[in-house]
Amino acid sequence: MSSPYRVDSPIVVGVDDTEAAMRAVRWAAITAVKHRAPLRLVHASGFTDPYLIGFTVPPPEMFREDLQERQRQALRTAEDIASRLDVPSVEATFVSDAAIPYLLHASHQARMVVVGSSGRTGLAGLMVGSTTLALVSHAHSPVVSVRRDYPDAVADDRRPVVVGVDGSPLSERAVTHAFAEASRRGVALVAVHTWSDTSTAMLEERRLLTDWEPIHEYETRVLAERLAGWQEEYPDVHVERHVVKDRPRHELIERSREAQLVVVGSRGRGGFRGMLLGSTSQALIHHAACPVMIVRPDKHAGSERAE
């Protein structure tokens, strides 16, 4: 069976002392067990981060030392979480580099980069406003956002993986990762395809002028065609198809309430074709009821090696 992941590529987790980061560590550790992949815990403590705004002068040395000790303790706590979950291989790294550049560099060889999205601002937290969105915009691997208000993942979770499908090449990459994740977790895959980014209410007003049934039939065929090859590749994955006339972010957020992971693609531009960062992907990061995997375009096509 082919895989979108390189052999022995690690799952990289950004670690700090927030509750969101520890939830991200636990999710990543459980995923590492399912993938039989190494787990790399990283805390980057740099203060000169060009992506962060707010500090105009370096903080006092005593503050820096206290912060570093708290972050080292957070890394030790993360190691303990991973050890209790029997992760095959765990590496913990404390570096003085700034978080975003370091994690972006690590994403070149990573299976995925996992971050906790706490929604807070400030230097210590991995935040929706900067770190998470910067990684989603520029990382070379998929990025998984785990919010602090999402309940701890459990190893025997039977909830499905949900994927947004639009028929584009980027959507195809998202589908590839979604099938791989569903197979690793032994759960069903829910494939969601919407064909309108206009509110359903507005469409209903125009119903007399437009015959939607042929459109629904066409979009149903598009979804079936996009999934056919992957269903043969992953015969162990049960697939549920849903073709919906609605905004994609509304449907995917709703589906996330019963899912353990939502997978979408993002190229950072508007429209459902490509699952935009500015609307659908960002809405999912902020509002989905489960972790969200954002898959970006392959910058080095052909470089991946199947497991």
C-alpha cells in the first residue's frame, strides 16, 4: 500500500508550557504510535522572532532564564506524556532559535508538524494568530492544529476522519492524506464535497431560475471519480460520500463535531477550489470541534517515498 509519507519521517510537535501544547503532544504521540513513526518534541525559545510583534527591546535576563526553565520543564512533561503512550522513538530538542523559522525548517523532513492553538497572544504561546497560521501558510509538510478546548484524544477513538474534496490537484493531496490517516486509525472516511460558496438561503431564492438536480448529479460523479482510485488503494477504509449545497466551512465545521480529524488543502487563495486559508481553513482552525490537518501544495513533487 502506498503512503504520502516518507519512510522514517518524524512527527514534529511544537512544545511550550500551554495546555494547548500538551494536548497537541498527546495527539501527536497517539498518532506516532498508529504510524509507527518517531516523535520529535521541539521547543524553540528564540526571542528575535520576525513573525511576532510586541517586543521592541530584549526582555531582562532574569525573565529569560525563568522562561527557559519553564519551557524546559514543559519539554520534560511532554516527554513523560509520550513515554506513557509507548511511542516507538522520542527525541526532545530545546533550541534557542525562533519558533516559526525553526519549525518551518523542520517541516522539510517532517511527516507532519503538530501545534497547539491556544488563541492567546504573547511570546510563550503557540497561537492561532501567528505561529499556527504562519506554519499553515509556509510549511513543507501537513500541519495539524490542536486547540486547547478540544478534549484529549483517546487511543480507541472510533470517530471518522473527514476530508473536504473539490476536485483540484491540491484536494487530491488532501484526499491522499485523509485515506492514509483513516487507514492508520482503522476508521471510516467521510468525504464532503460542496459546489457553492454562496449561502443556501440565497440559492433557494433563485431556485425557480435554476435547475439544481443536474448540478447535484454532476457533482456526485465528480466526487465518485476523485475517490475511486483511492478506494482501490485503501480497501480497508469504508467511505461515506456527502455532496452538499452549502458553504464548505459550514459543512466541514458541522461534520467536525462527530470526527476525530478534518483534512483540507490550502494554497492560501480564495474560493472553495483549494480550501482557502483566508476563509475555510482559518475558520476550521478557529471553530472545528476536532484537530485539523492542513495540506499544502507539494513543493518538491516526486520527492516523497512510500512506506
